[in-house]
Amino acid sequence: VELKNMETINEKDLLIMEPKDPTVTVKLRGKRSDLLKIQRSDISVSVDLDGYGERNSTIPINVIAPPNTTVSYVSKNNIMFKFEKLIKKDMDIEIETVGNLPSDHLILTSKKASPDKITLKGASSQVSKIKKAKVVVDASTITNDTNLNLPVQLEDENGELVEGVELSQGFINVSLSINSTKEVPIKLKTTGSPAEGINISKYTFSQEHVSIVGAKETLDDINY
């Protein structure tokens, strides 16, 4: 079925939710020689959308038979169209990490998405469901600073994926910074001398070791 004056629907920022691809069955009457020549494209079947779109509407079907034939049957005379408002929504990109870094001596120090926002566009019923736009990073494969190009996932309040929405950008670049960690003992270094008559006989630490973070080549030179 041809949708005529579709531009009037677009101008109102509306979407046709149903039917997505309307069809009807048409039977023609005429001479056999004429009928055998007819292709599907020779039959004009259309609905005129002009003046519709503010609410669900039943729109009549217009059928025009090819020359030397007449329409003997149409499976339906009208089509019920369901319209919905087209809306836009800006959302921040969240970076979700799954799994653990491949070594206990590695740590993820920063993660950044570029761009950090996207624009969603679609039917109001679908867009309003979306509570999170995220990309997922598998940390188990990362050993150093990395840039990844990851697909955006849209989720509702239950964490279920939402589809059927247009994104301003389907993939997001994620920059990850990785540093090394190292556990070193704590040693006491004193300067100066105690006051007269006072001697330090013993000292203790609240913890014997501390974890430090930095580039591996820097940490390799630090022993305490």
C-alpha cells in the first residue's frame, strides 16, 4: 500500500507505529489476455495520510485498476493506523566494567567516554522507557592503556535492553588508563635528635606494608 502525503506526518513529528508495511489483497475482473499482462506494480493501492496523525485513525484505501479491468474484490476497505509522537532525549554515557584485570598488580585509574553524551530519537513510548545508555568494557583482556570503540546499549529500569530507537552515535570511543600496583614495606626514617633525656626504645606501625600505584618502570625502582 502506498502512503501518500507522508510529509504531513513528518512535519508533525509523528511516527507510524502500526502497521509498518500495510498490505491488502486485490482481485481484478477482465479479459484473460489483459489480466495475464498485469504486474503487481500496475495496480494502484494507496491511503492518503493528509489530515491524519493526531490520534489513531482508520483511513480508507483507494484502489485503481489497470486499464480494461475492474476491481472485483479488496480484502479490506480501511486500515487502522497507530501514530505516536517522535521525541528526542539526551543521555550521559555510562562506562560499565565487567571481569577483573588479568593481574592483581594492575589497576584501572581512569576511564573516559568520547563523546560522553548521545541523543536518542524515537517513539515517545520507547524513548521514555530508557533509563541508561552504557558501554561495556571487558577488563579481563586489558593490560595497558587502551582505546576501545564500543557499541552503545540502552536499558530500561529493569536492566532489559531497549531497541527500536535511533542513536546520534551507535559506537563510543572509550579511553582506559592502566597503572601498576606494588606492595612495599614501610621503613621509618628519622631526622634530628630527641629532646635531652628522651630515648626512642621501640616503634611500631599500624601496618607493615603499603600499596603504591604508578608506572611499572617507576615502581620497579621503589623497594620501601
